[in-house]
Amino acid sequence: MLLDNAEDEEKWLAEGIAGLQQNAFYMHRALDSNNLRDALKYSAQMLSELRTSRLSPHKYYELYMRSFDELRKLEMFFKEETSRGSCSVIDLYELVQHAGNILPRLYLLCTVGSVYIKSKEAPAKDVLKDLVEMCRGIQNPVRGLFLRSYLSQVSRDKLPDIGSEYEGDANTVNDAVEFVLQNFTEMNKLWVRMQHQGPVREKEKREKERNELRDLVGKNLHVLSQIEGVDLDMYKETVLPRVLEQVVNCKDELAQYYLMDCIIQVFPDEYHLQTLETLLAACPQLQPTVDIKTVLSQLMERLSNYAVSSSEVLPEFLQVEAFAKLSNAIGKVIEAQVDMPIVGAISLYVSLLTFTLRVHSDRLDYVDQVLGACVRKLSGKAKLEDSKATKQIVALLSAPLEKYNDIVTALKLSNYPRVMDHLDNGTNKVMAVVIIQSIMKNTTCISTADKVEALFELIKGLIKDMDGTPADELDEEDFKEEQNSVARLIHMLFNEDPEEMMKIICTVRRHILQGGPTRLPFTVPPLIFSALKLVRRLQGQDGDVAGEEVPVTPKKIFQLLNQTIEALSSVPSPELALRLYLQCAEAANDCDLEPVAYEFFTQAFILYEEEIADSKAQVTAIHLIIGTLQRMNIFGVENRDTLTHKATGYSAKLLKKPDQCRAVYACSHLFWVDDQDGIKDGERVLLCLKRALRIANAAQQMASVTRGTGGPITLFVEILNKYLYFFEKGNPQITGSVIQGLIELITTEMQSDNATPDPSVDAFFASTLRYIQFQKQKGGTMGEKYEPIKV
């Protein structure tokens, strides 16, 4: 059916064009022979083609434009006729009114009227008034709109405007404005009337056709904006009230939206600013279905662009109280349009906030006021589930961050967290990540406990489970990224004052300990290291200071750290807790707090004994303990002996012989610390190395029994390198003969029948022998020491 209609319409258009062209041909012949009567006869017949009602506006426009081109030629002919004196313009004006049909008559009348005004034989205002009144004779919407559009087109350069050659008396501008306004009003009535024509089932089609014709109506407003005499006073007193009256009274959704948009686009920004109250007062009176949020958003965008174009105009915004008027108008619109979806209301607040941040960026109270209005709109409603509304909330919350590049400023906004509370859990986390990214991007330092409290309240969705949603239900990769962002954030919290920094640490600790077992391994370590930074700054204070207020001391901080790591060890995450205990022990060593350091080592050993069961984790843990203990210089003889005894004992109890061997020879460093005041117990070093040799030998024999081949000779080469290390450090128990014997043992083992060839071990041993040879050749004291060793 649609295809048939389209084909019929094409046929009708072709017939119309053919008739138009035929009559245009005869008209041209008459013009060429200066035959006025025939020219009028055929032009009227040509224009009769525009009387059709069978064409859609789109096709009708095609026919109209062909007629328009012919009418321009006819107008030139009329002008030449009157200038030659063949016919007076007044007689011509009377003559065309005898055309048989009204539509051709009015097109010809408008054409002659244009010549009449140019001749200046009558005031322009009188001719224009006559024409605009005559055009009322066409009440068919499509034909009437195109006729009045033609009138507007031929008269736009002949309006009695200030400075125009057609300017008349003192009220000349009023006459021009009145003509355009009257034409606009009549065109709008015709346009609105279109919706009521035809059957209900074709309503959608009619709305589409009306949409195609809207620019014919809007051009009148453009003509109004171009009239030089329309100054601010006239716009305020006459033009805007008349246009808005027509907009409000037409009660048509399409017309109201389009015309409001036209007003905003065609008239100057300065006029909008000075007539803001009048313009905004019309908004609540529009139909509830009008997309007023887009209209207001465009208005605010234009005004904000105007504000930033020059600093000189900013006082005008304050003078007219633009923010207060816009805020009040938006409130009234939302109140009037009770069916407005929540996304529409929020988008209005987004636009208002954008306007505020661009025009009044220094007024945080305005920004908070907008957020507060949004909170009131959302109050009493459940968490937002509409994705579009959620997106608008994120835009609302992101705008201050992008403008100020400083979360500290956003933290001053009391309504900011209240808006966030209305986001669903997923979006709340997204917004929290955006806030953290803003802090990281701008390297913002959060320097007081109050600000940290406010910040962590904002990002609570990342720090703890919300509404009973356990963290283990979340995507693992996303969860890790979120928690890593929180960890990075903790490092951005800093204050030079130790007291305030301690408050910050306590605030962070209180929040992150609510995070549950899956979050603590991410968030506790940065807190521990942040606290240890403070400890380093306070090195040397012991806390025994008299006075009412005991200042922050390392001892106090270590007590807090001990409690915090205990929470982590109960997660359980024993390997991480052990590492942190050792870090704290090392910091306590630097602060000369032996009891504290000993306590941290004790906790580390308890964790090792009771919590770490995996053999690989045990190997890693014991090497960490040995390495940390080796660097400790604060322990007395008794405490050090206890700890080293524990370390060597655990080393020898590891599951695998190679792991035992390596841990035991690593313990040798506990008895020989190469510092000025470090322990140097050569006998115990030798005992550790001999014990390592026995374990390596046992591993060799075990491999021979179980697999029938020799075991890992690499252990012997590693022990040889330890012997060489202590030999060079001057350990009297390590002699050249001992090293010689070990070299011969390794050589024998490698040459035995049971030995398993291993190129890496061969290379390692060869490299060790080359080193010995190098030391011998280097000479000096060290060369003399190495001289007895034969390789």
C-alpha cells in the first residue's frame, strides 16, 4: 500500500510539474512579447498547480520551488513594465486581484506587492499590512504555510526597518515587527492545525509531515532577530511576550519544543540574560510531554558560553541573579511535570551544575545547592536502577572533580556523598574509582583526618561489603583493580605534623579493618608502610615524655601496627603477615627498640610454626627470617642466640634436603656480620657450613638409593662458594686446606660413575675455579691467601 501511495504521489508530482512547465512556457512567450494580460493569465494557470492537496509537504515543496523560480522572473517583468510606464503599479496591484482562483491571486498579489513597495508609491507598512491580511484567505495548512513563506521571502528585504530605504515615520520598526509577528502567528496556527486533519490512524504520518514544515514557521523568528530596530527594550516589551504567548497558547508539543528552541538559538545571548525571568516563566506552562530539559539545557549552555567569552559580562549574571532564576525555574518545571522521568530531572540538574561550574566556579555554595536539590528529588526513592539515570548521576558527580581537579574541594560539598548514596552498588564503586583516579592524576595530597574521613565515606563501596554483597561474588580481576586503587590512595594521605598523620593512620585503619578477609591483604600493607614512614621520621623518640599530652612516638605506632597485622594474620594470610612483622622488626631495630623488635620476631616465628604449612611457603619464609635477622644489630647476646637458634632449627627441619641445605648455609651469615661492631663467630659459621655439607651428602646418598644415580652436586658447589666468601672475610676457621679438600671432593663426585651430567653445574664449578685462579694471579694479600689452593 505504501509503495502504491509513493508511486501515485510521484505520478501526481510529475503531472503538476508538467502543467506548471507548460503554462510557464506560454507565460514566457507573453513576457517576451510584453503581453501583460496573457502573462497574468498563464501565470495564474501555472500557480493553480499549487492548489493540489494530493502531495506530501516534501513533494509539494518541490513544486513550490519551481513556481518560486518562475515568480522571480515574473516580478522582474512587472518591475520593467511599471518602470517603462506601460502600466502603473497601482493598476497592476488592482489587476492581479481579478485572478479567478484565490491561491494564484494571492501569489500574484505578493509578487506585485514586492514591486509596489520597491516603487515607494505607497508606504511599505500599508502594503505589507494589506498582504498579510489578504493571506488569511488560504486556510488549508500546507498551502497557507507555503504562501505565507513566500510572502516572508519576498518582503524580508523590504521591511520598514531603521536604516532601510523603506523606513517610514517614527513607529516604522513597530510596523515591521508587527508584520512579522502577525505572519508568524498565522503560520503557527496553520502548522498546529495540521495535526487535527485526517484520520487518527495517520497521526504519526502527519507529525512527520509537520516536522518537515517546521522551518517555514521558524524563519519568521530568524527575520525578527535580523531587524536592526529590535533592541533589548523592544525585545523585552514586545517581541518576546508576543512570541511566548503564541508558544504557550498553541498547546502543541511539537510546536512548543521547536519554537522554544528557535527563540534560544536565533536571539542574542545578551537578550536572553536580560529577559531570563520572562523566558523561564513560560517553561512550566508548556505541555507535560515537551522535552523541556533539552530546551533548558541548550539555554544554559548558550549562557555559559556567553559568560566565558568575556570576563566583562560576568557582573551581568550576578546582577540579574541568573543562577537563582535558573534554579527556581528548574524546580518549577520538575514540580509541574509530575510524570517527568527521574533521568529527565537529573539531566536538568547536570546542566544547571555545568552552568554553575562555568559561570560561578568560585561559589561552592551554588554547587552544593544544585547537589542538594538533586538529593531532595531522589529522596524517598530506592537505589537507582535506570542505567540512563545512573549515567547522569555519575556525570553530576564527575563535573566538580573535572572542574576543580581537586577532591579536597569536592569534600567541602556536604551533599556530594548524599548523591552518591543513591547509586547502586556497582555504579557507586565506579564513581569511587573515578574519585581515586582524579586524586592520582592530580597528585592531590589529603592532609587532615577529617578530609580522610569524608573521602573514605565517599569510597566506602570499595572498602567494605555493601548491603550484604560479599566480595567473593565479584569479578576477580575487577576486584583486584579496585583494591589496588585503594592501596594507591593510602599513599596519597600525608601530613608533616606527626600528630595529624597519626590521626590519619587511625582513621584509615578503622575503615579498612571493616573490609573483610578478601580486602585486607590489599589494604593493610600500604597502611603498614605509611605508618613505618612516620616511624622513620620519628626515629629516636621513645615515648617517655612527661606532660598532659603524650606525643606520637614510634612505640605507640608499633603497638598499633602489631594489632593491625594480627587482624591480617587471622584472615588468614600468614605469609603476608609474616613479611609485615619482619618489616616492623627492622624498623624497630632502627629505632633502638629491642623489646619491640623481639616481639615482632616472636610473632613471625609463631606464624611460621602454626600457620605456614606449605613447604614452598616455609622455604620462602625461613629465608626472609634469616635475611632480616642478619641485618638486626640491636639484640643482646641472649635474645640474638634465642632467635638464631630458632632460625637454624627451623632451617634443618624443612621437608626437602636441598631446601634444608640452603637454609642452613644461609644461617652461617647470622654468625658473621661484616659490620664494625657485628658478630664474628667463626666456629659457629664453620659448624653451619659443615652441617650443610652433611645434609648435602645425605641428599646425595638418598638420590643414589632412590634413583640409582648421584644427587645434586650443585649443593656442594654452592657451599664451596660460601667457604670462599668467609675465607675472604678473614674467618680463621676457614683455611685453604679446608677449601682444597672440598674442591677435591666435588671433583671426585663429578667424575664418579654415579654422577649425572649437568652442564649448568659443570659451568658453575668451572666458573668458581676460574675465580680462585683469578685471585691467585691478582697477587697482593688476597693472592697470598689463595696461593696454597691448587685448582
